[in-house]
Amino acid sequence: MPRQAVIDETGKRHGRLTVIERVENVDGGAARWLCRCDCGKHTLATGRQLRAGSKKSCGCVNVGRWPRVLQKRYPKIWRDESVVNVEDLEDIAQ
Ligand SMILES: [Zn+2]
């Protein structure tokens, strides 16, 4: 069977992440990318995570920005990095 073509993510932005280069595949064979977050940290994400929007930062966003009251009210969403900021959360919560 032919391998699935890898979508080149180099240079693309996903949320706060900018894709720098492809790195070694994950064990399952999915393409993995080195990304730089707007905060300056680096993180790894698969192409699927990036395109699905399930990884939009190195994880820094939710930790710092969410008011404690909202963290308590929406703990699941808070831990999910797909929510980049509180404005997004308010859309989801409605
Ligand atoms: Zn970050």
C-alpha cells in the first residue's frame, strides 16, 4: 500500500504555533513537526493535531490566562489546549 502523502506544514501558523520543520515520525507513522509558540517555547505536534486545531500552543496559553473562576467552571475545556483564549471559551459556553 502506498504511504499517505505528508502535507507540508513548514512555515504555517496554527493558533500560536509556527511550524519550523519536520522531525522524526511518531511511532504510529504520523508526521510530526517542530513548532515554535508565540511565547518562545518549542513543542512537537502531529500534522493531524495541527490541522484539527487540537494543538494551538505549547500549552502556555490556558495556564496563564484563564481567570480562576472560569477554570473551575469549565475544567475540561480549560485543560484542552484547543481553547486559545477566554473569548473563545465564552463562544463555546453559550
Ligand atoms: Zn507557548
